[in-house]
Amino acid sequence: MVQITEYLYIVRDGEILGGEPIIKGTRTPVRAIVETWRMGVAPEEIPKGMPHLSLPQVFGALTYYSDHQDEINDYIERNRIPDELIDPLVRDL
């Protein structure tokens, strides 16, 4: 069941990623946008790598993150691949 949030583009769906905040109409978690932004990609550039997203959706995700940093940081940490499991050939890319 989709749970609406107070954010226009952000919803939760218990059947998608266990209810983690996602972009409405997609399976894209807010954390994916935040992690891309943290890697230095400008918000305006994110839809080029994720063409199913619009710029307003990207800014909506970053707004959600601004208001819920602890929650999203927790999702990021829970989904982080431990360094020892990353192939050395791609570790520093």
C-alpha cells in the first residue's frame, strides 16, 4: 500500500524496498539521489544518469533528505557494500 508523505514527489510503499522513501511512480529510493549528489553530481545533472526522473523530483528528494538526514543516512549505511567485498579493480573509481 502506497503511503503518501507531505512531500509532493516522495512516497513509501511497503512492497518496494520495504517502505523506504522512493520517488513517486518509480522504484528509485531517495538515498540513490542523495548518494549521487554526494559524489559531486549537480542536481541538474542527475536526470541525465537517471532519465526516468525529472529535475523537480530530484530536488524533491534532496528536500526530503534535508529534512530527514538521519533516516536517509541510516538507509545509505544499511545498503553500503563493505570495502572488503568491492573488487580492487573498481574500488577507487
